[in-house]
Amino acid sequence: MVSSSDVMRLFLQGIMSRRMVTEKTARKLWQKCIEAVNSVDENLNVPYNDDRKYWDDWVNKVTEALNPLDLEFAHVHDEFSGEHVYGIVNRNGDEVAQLATEYTAIEIKYFKALLDQIMLASNESYCVSSLVALREVKFVDKSISKTHAEKLLNSFVARGWLVRSRKGRYSLSTRTILELQTYLKANFDDSVHECTICFEMVTRGFACTVQNCQTRLHSRCYSTYRRTRNACPTCKAPWASDEQGTGEKMKKIGEAAFKDGQEKKGRRTRQSDMPEEGSGEEAEAETLEGGEDDEDEPAPTQTQRRKGKKKKNVVSDDEQMEVEEKEEEEEEEEEEEPTGPSRTQPRRSGRR
Ligand SMILES: [Zn+2]
Ligand SMILES: [Zn+2]
């Protein structure tokens, strides 16, 4: 005998088999599930309504049904298409562990190391070159061959965990942003920025041109905003005219912000080997007085040595090896490091 609860069961099955769906598809699926159940028993008349409110109520119901399992019916903006995408995601704390069905512990460690490099990339570029991605494997486990690492990278892309650009750079996929968001927020609190408009995480889009302004916008949110506004929602600075909403004159976030040579400054880690508390701040202030130019200089807007915040080392087993590696790069890095204005520090405004 069918009942209205069959709609939920059918819907969950449909979502799980698809892994990640656009809102349009999810709503269509919901409608079909209702039709299917109603067609089996003519006395059943489960209502369907296309209104936003009914959809939101349904999403809440699905989430309630999944709650006891530490699962959530979550959604994010697809940063490429701007569409809402939905999926059933694990919220039990170590979401990355779900990769265990697909990868070995060492392979997951490599994936996590790649997330580090992507999240800590300079200039809010949120991507790594294939060279750095491949190099990273030796910090994880020297027994992994380069060929194996290449295969793994291909697999991460094929299974939708990473995106590879035409230039061969790796960045976060929508799947990763959807499914691993809790992990990313917990481990990269200084690198995770929310869109000023939709409050979701941004790894591709635009930032306000005023250096110390916190405004970050997805491309889609930016163009929507620009239809009616010409000033920054946070600092109120006027933005250059942009009738097409292309963000050409805005500060870029994501691969468009990647600057040649930004990876030469050494490997980025979440290790607690940052300068003593306070010292970085002073050095940074000095550099800012000097006035670095964010157009030309590969000055990281995101420093990985977060002042006063000590984080676990993700590659703790290889700490020794990492220290050895660092020694080679340390000199250069120490010179370069303080040029990065950190958003946690006060900065001069209106330098342009
Ligand atoms: Zn947004
Ligand atoms: Zn602003």
C-alpha cells in the first residue's frame, strides 16, 4: 500500500542516485514522485505546488527526515552556473572520511593536502598549478609515485571532487563545496569568505577594489547586484561603471586572481610555524606603508601564517620531511610573507 511517505522515500532514492542535482531537477523529481504515488492510489491526493514556499517547506521536511542520520539535504550556489544545486551531505564532523569508500587513507591524505594548497593559495586564487599539485604528493607519502599521483588527480577530477582548468590548475568543485563545506570552514576559517549577497562560500567571483573591504561576491551575485547598485554594499565606495556586469574592473577571486610566480614563494601549510604573535603585524604595517600594488605584485591577500592562530598540521606524520623542505624555501618566504595584507588586520582604506 502506498502512502504519502512514499514520496519522501522515492525522492531520497532519486537524489541519492544522482548525487548532486540542480534545483530545477530536484523540483521536477519531487513533482514526479508525487505524481507516481498519486497514480497508484486514486484516494491519495498528495498536493503539489510550484511555489517557492512549498519547495522550501519540502526541503525542510527532507532535512528533518535525514537528521537522525547526521545527513542533511544541503544546497549551494554552483559558482560556475550560479544555479542552486542540492545534495544529501554528511554532517558528522569528518566529511572527508566519506572518500574512504573510493580512496585509501593515504590517497585521502593527499586529497586533504591538495585542499590545503587550494584554500591557502595566494591572492585568493583558490587554485594550484598541476606542478604544485603533483609536488604535494611527496609531502604526503614518498612511496606514492608520480604516475600514481597523476592518476589520482585525474580521478579526483573525474569523480567531481576537483576541477581542472584549461590551464591545468586545480580548484574546488561544486561537489566539494557542497559536501565538504563543514570541513573547509572548520579548517580554513581565515580563507573561507562568504558572499556579501548570498552568504555562501566564495572561491570564484569578485572582491571590492578597496583594499581593506570585506566584500566578496559570486559572479552571479555581483551581476545581479550591479543591475541596481553602483557602490560597494559594505564600504559604500563607488565602483567603476560596469553595464555588462562582467566585473572586469573588480578585484578577482579564483583562478582569474592567480598571478605568475605566486607559487614560487614556497609551499603553503596550516602548520604553526608562523612568526611570533604580533611580529607579523608590525612587518605587515611597514610593508603597507611602502604601498604594494596589488595589480602587479604577487602579494598574497591571504597569508597562511595566521597571526595568533595555531592550527594542526595536516601532514603531521611527515613533519620532519616538511621541515627539511621548508629550509630551502624559508629565506625567500620570510622576505615575501609580510607583504600579504591579512583581512584580520586593520588596513588603510582608500589607497587608490
Ligand atoms: Zn553569492
Ligand atoms: Zn567595499
